[in-house]
Amino acid sequence: MQRRFTQFVESPTRENYLAARDAVLRATPLAIGAADLAELVRLLDAGLHEEVRQRIDLLPASKALSPRVHFFAAEAADGLGDAAAGELERYLFVLCLQGLLATGDGSAAAPYSVCHASDEHDLLEAHGLEPAAQSLVARDGKLLDVITCTDGRECWFDVTAVFAQTRHRPKAPRARRKKSQRRRVSRAVR
């Protein structure tokens, strides 16, 4: 995965972005969720910049291709006075947006290929568009997320790889409690 990401950074082409995205989706056990991003916003708003960095470190590997995560990392670095890290994160933010934009044009014929749900909203923001409605469409063996914007335009996103990865992830084994733990829990419930 690291090799593919490095190739994308060194040569930010459509092909290199898609290769990095596929490698990230194979390596990432969990998606970055809205709750993860909301927590980063909360921490930034509270001025807890070091905690933002720590939370970002705990996110799944797919964070490498998330423009939003790089934006938050840049904000945290700036808040800590780390100009070099802030500059690097802003560069990666732009690079990830460019990679996403290179995957298509947002039409039904050439949808953008995303890695996270937040990528869709980052692309809409980049185009100055505001979402009004959203639907999932199956077409030609692909899953496409269609966002209708407030101005009536539609933006199409190919989410096939994201959904396929979610379906094929093995379930985590359930932790088995010792008999004594079960008794303590059942007594506490009574």
C-alpha cells in the first residue's frame, strides 16, 4: 500500500490514484466514518491540536487518500506552530482532491471513483455545489451514488469498490468472556 501511495504522490495520475485507492481499500479494515470526522472537528474547535494528531494516527490506513483528513491534519499542525507539517498536509489535501478529480467528471458516463463518503462532499465543495438529495443506483454491475445538488445538477460517484470491500471484510471474532466475567455482568444487571 505504501508503495502505491508513494507512486501516486510522485506522479499524481488517474492510474496511480486508482492503484493507491485499490491498495488502501484492500489494506483498510474499517472505513473512516462520519463520527470519526465529527470528533476531529470537535477537537479542532476546542483547540486540542495534539489530540487531533493522535486521533488521526488511530484512523485506518485509508486516511492517506482522504482530502478531509489532510485538511484537519494541516489545521492541527498550524495550531501547534508546525509550519512544515502544515504545508505538507495542505499539499496532500490538494493532491488527493486532484486524484479524485482525475477519476472522472462526475457524470453518469464518467463518475468519480471515491474511497470515502466524505470524498463525495469534498468534491462537491471543490465545485461550489451543495447537496440536496442522494440515491444509490446499480448500473452495469456498478454501484453509483448520485447526489442531486441544490442547483439541479447531478454528481455521480462510483462506490463499487468501497461497497465490495465492506462486503468482503471478515467479521471480527467475538470476544469470549470468562465464566466469572459473565457472572459479574449478570449480577450487575439484576
